[in-house]
Amino acid sequence: MGTPEIRRATADDLDDLFSICLLTGASGEDATEFYDDPRLPGNIYAAPYIVLRLGLGFVAVDSEGVVGYVVGTPFTRAFEKECEEDWWPALRVVNPDPGPDHDRTDWNARLRSLIHRPVRTPGELLSDYPAHLHINLLPRAQGQGVGKELIGMMLGAFHVAGVRGAHLGVSTANTRAVGFYRRLGFTTIAETDDTLLLGVQWTGEMEE
């Protein structure tokens, strides 16, 4: 299959991003069985970054097609505002609100609750880590340096945008991903029972 090529993501890649987001949505494993709408995870964690003005993304493509992606924004607070104005309203119409006291073991309810009550990143975190990102790779692209290259491209874009820190969230159950991020220099900012918030900062010119 050869080494995947990295390029900017476009709206033509949305179907692939929806698919990959679902196929990696259970701590890196296939989450298809958990969702009644296969596009639900991607509508939260992937698509808005390609559709909205303040988002950006890169995809890895091999001979079989898109095999991974990274999406994010250098301006988290402004992006949250843009989502509130231009992304969540339409999704709220077709995704009933399960309410704030929904069953936490119901994956559909958990994500639909996020559509109606999106997480607002704490301001004190944004002062040091104003950008954020999400990355997912299909198994056939893992272990080849593709993830490192995708994150490098995204951090480079953040640097060009004038920010000097980025954060991401990862399930504590996804030990492989946690180890991967730590090798890239991400450190723990905060931790809950099931999620780690990791961050990385840089100054001056970024290393190649």
C-alpha cells in the first residue's frame, strides 16, 4: 500500500472522516455497535472542523483511500462560538435532547447531550493551550509514523496561526494512544475517572 500521503482535508473527505471516527470511536476500536446513527460521533468530533471557517484538517491517504485524519482549530473559544451559531442548531433539530440526567452508559445519549450542552473549555486552560485537535487512524495506518506526521502538520499550522500551545482529550482506556501522545511531548493537564486532558507547548520556530 505504500506510505500514506498527507494532504489538507476538504469537504470531499467528509464521508471518510465520518467512517473513521466511528471505526475508531471505542478507545481506538470499532464503535459501530454502540450508535444508532453512524454519523453521530463524526458530527461532534470531525465534521465541524472541515465545514466551519475556523476549523482545519489533514488526511492521510494510501492506495485504498483515506486512512486517517487530524482535525482541530487554533482558536478554541472562537470555534466554540462558531459551532454554537452555525453547527449545533441544525443537529439539535434531528437529535432529541436526552436531558442532563441521561444514562451515562448510553453512548447515544451521551453524545446527543453534548450536542445540546457542548463542553466549554475553561478559560484558564486556553491561556496556555488555546488550540485543540482530534486524531484518528485506521489500524492499517498505525505504527508507520503517520500519526506523528499528521500531528506535526497540525501543530505547524497552529504555529503559523500564532498560537503556542494545544490540548486534546483521550480516554484513559486507550493506553496505546496515551503512550503515543506522551512520546510526542504531550503532558497531563487534568484527569477525570475516564479521560486525560493532555497539552503541549512550543516557543520560537518549531522543529522539523
